[in-house]
Amino acid sequence: MKLLENYITQHGTVISDGVLKVDSFLNHVIDPKLMQEIGKEFAKRFQDEQITKIITLESSGIAPALMTALELDCDIIFARKRKSLTMIDQLYTTTVYSFTKEQSNEISISKDFLSQDDRVLIIDDFLANGQAALGLADLANQAGATIAGIGIVIEKSFQPGREKLLEAGYRVESLARIAALKDGKVSFVRGSNRSLVSY
């Protein structure tokens, strides 16, 4: 998705060889027009999958998931990282490790909102080691739901997340695939031959 790549190169900041900061448009400030285009792109890629629910993880996945749900005309459920007083039982629960925050979180979805009748699309902002997406998939599997695919806004292709998800049998659609973060520059994966384009 060229628009997203442009945002990354113009507004993103390479912190290190493993960390890209995109808080000016994705996970602190949210650019509504960009999110709208992201939602349209995910919807186009999964339009034939009869999606009934989109699931994501709070909080950075909510904006792209919401825009996708609008386009696909379905509900969105976000997994909670902390149990509230109103979420005390009847939960699907699993634990995920955050690469960026270097900590594990227990995430939960109420059993009232996800069932074996659902056909699920998982949406997340970043794919690095695959832990968040696998955790969301675990919740969907606990419910007996069918996972139609996983949509990722930004994938760090130099980390093993994509391979883990593909090995688990999931369809993965990433809107921007980063091949490397080096010397303050972003390189994107291009085409099936994985050629690189640097900015």
C-alpha cells in the first residue's frame, strides 16, 4: 500500500535496527483519513471471506480494525489487556508477550461476543514476532470460531512473525512489509522476489 509506505517514510522514525516509531499517525496520534484508506484496503483483500467479526488488541489495533469493520459491515471486538470490574468471568483468556514493551499481558474476550458461528478477521497494527496475532488467534480458537485471515498494518519482515503465522496455517495480509531498519532508513519488501527498496 503505497500511501502507507509514504506515511512511514515521511513521518516514521527509525529508533534502532528493530524499532520503528509511528506514533504521529498510528499508535498515539491517529490519522483518520489514513485509517479510512487502510480499512478500505483490508476490506478489499477480505471482501469474499464472509467476515462476521473483526478482533483486535487494545489499543493500537482498534482504529484500523474499526475502519475495516465499517467497510465490511461487521462488528469489532477488542481483546482487553486488563480485566475490568465488569469482566470477571465467562472469558476467553490467553497471555501474549509484547516485543516493544518487553512484558507479558493477559488478554481476554467475553464469551458473550464470540462463538463457533463466527468467521473472524484478526487485525493488528504491527507484526514482529507474531505473539499478539497468535494470542488473538488462540482466543478465536477457544471460541471455536473460524479464522479467515490476519491483517497487519505494518510488518517487520526481518522478524519471524510472518513465518510463525504461515506455519500455523493462517492467511496473512500486510499493508506495508519492512525488510530492514538500518542507518535511520526504512527498506520495504517488493514483490515475490523480496527485492528491497530503501527510503
